[in-house]
Amino acid sequence: MKARFSYLFFLVSWISFLTPAMAQEKMPSYVLVIHGGAGTILKKNMTPEKEAAYKASLKKALETGYRVLQSGASSLDAVEATVKVLEDDSLFNAGKGAVFTHDGRNELDAAIMNGKTKAAGAVAGVTTVRNPITAARAVMEKSEHVMLVGPGADKFAKEAGLVIVDPSYFRTETRWNDLQRALKDDSIAALKTHVSNSPGKLGIKNRDYKFGTVGAVALDKQGNLAAATSTGGMTDKKFGRIGDSPIIGAGTYANNETAAISCTGWGEFYIRNVVAYDLSALMEYKGYTVQQAGKTVIKKVGDMGGDGGLIALDKKGNMTMSFNTEGMYRGSVTKDGKIEVFIYKD
Ligand code: ASP
């Protein structure tokens, strides 16, 4: 009798001990982190109006993603909705407001990845899809492929029923003027000289014609991670150039076991360093924290001569926003709804 009573007591104690722990397990904190591009963003070159406009846009994107996460929807839904807001905002180099190619076109790249299943989708060089991030998601969910490029990707998006626009929709005067400036100090001959004068470096003289790529990483109530990145690439890009953003493992990556990552910066260096996957691998194989891994990969990019930044979020909601440029448009919202947005280094 006594033995049975002690057993019962033991059982009840364990149940009351386990229940709160299990409840906590089931409800990881949900978080969303975004970026709107990295580069030489200096306070002295910024007007108060412009600064306020950027901050308001970042806040709007965070609020949108937060509402999605709060409703219990997936991190995938959250990153897509968030990036869509930034694509529709002409301040950023993604969707409307994308930079121009050498030939005066807007060619857009985007990628999305599901950290739970490691499913991924990407489009590159699209010219008619209003929201390239939605096209990337359609590639992931409605095709048997991971990456579609050029007219084929545009055709796929149309057949998938996405919103198609005339290419002129993406045009803004600011980006057009950026191209005119870039064209002035650009010629194949000048680039060749530049490349041969700086071995190991790349032939892009003014890296700051590329500002404003956008990205989002999120952790949802179910504990799943997702990442999304969208960009117009770099002003004056030629010959069908594609950057890191739509390349899974370079500019975009998500794995529930490690982190969700979205990069921005001089794409060629991000491709060569496989930055997003490298960050994940440092966590997986070396046990680095997300912050340590973020710092390490950005240093590698810098040591090679590249610049830029990244956002990353792990399954516990730990985040990092690392960059080696003067600034990076960035922000986060945590489970309690607290929104923070930053532009400069400090
Ligand atoms: N990484 C992008 C690219 O190289 C540009 C950027 O993030 O600013 O296409």
C-alpha cells in the first residue's frame, strides 16, 4: 500500500514537473529579421526625410511579417509576405525600384528556402513578374526544379497565375540616373585594366551602385525556420550576370538544424565563399553560435576583398546582423512585438 502511494506521488510530481517544460518546448519564441541592403550608407549623406522613409518602410515590412507569424502561419509565409512589401517599395533594389542592367533593363533575382524540409526555389533574370519572391516560391512548390532563369522563368510565373507586369513597372528615375552615372565611368577597356591591376579582385569599380537588396529570415510558432532574398542585382550588370541572392547556399539558405540566412553585398564574393551555407556548416560541424558563424563568414568575404552583410536566425530565435560596410538597412521584431530598425554601424 505504502509502495503504491509513493509510486503515485512520484508520478504526480513528474507530471507537474514536465507539463510546463513541455508547454515551453511546444512554443518557441517567434522572430523575424530583415535587411534592405548593405553599403556605404553614411549619416552625412542622408537627409532626415530619407532616413525616416527608410525606417518607416522597414517597420512596415516587419509589422506585416509579424502579423503572419502571430496568426500561427509558417515562417515561409512570413518571409514571403515581408519580402513582398519590400519589393513593392521603390526605395529598395528589389521588385519596383530595382537597379538597371548595362542595357537599361531590370532583371530580377530571388530565392526562398524552407528550413524544415530544405525545399528551395529560385528565379533569376526575370523581367515581368511583379513579385519575384512569389515566383521563387512557386518554383519550389509548383515545379520539380529549384531554379529557373530568364524568359523561361517569366513564362513559368505567368502559367502559375502570378501577377505579370510590363517591364516599365520596375523603373524609377533614381535608379535610371544611377545607371547613367555608372555608364560614364565604365567601359570594357576600363574594367579590363582594373581587373589586371588588381589580381584576385573583380572588375566592378563602384560597388555602391548595388544598394538595397532585401531579405528576411523567420522562426515560426512551430519552431520552423525560413529564408528569402530578392534583388535587382548590381547597377550596370552585363551579359546576364547573376549574383548570389538566388543561389541556394550563397545568398540564401535555411536549415532547421542550424539557421536561416539571407545575404546582401558584392555577390561575386558571396558566391565564391558560399557564404550562407558556410555559416550553416560552421554551426553544424564546428558548433559555432549563429553570431560566431556570422562574424567568421563576413571576415572571409572581407579578407578576399568583398563587402556586404547578412542576417541569420537560429532555431532558438538567436539572431545576428553582421556586415563590414558603413551601414546596412536592417531590423527585427520579436515575439513580444518589439520592433527595432537600424541603418548605420552603431
Ligand atoms: N548581392 C546582390 C548581388 O550581388 C547585391 C546586393 O546585395 O546589394 O546581386
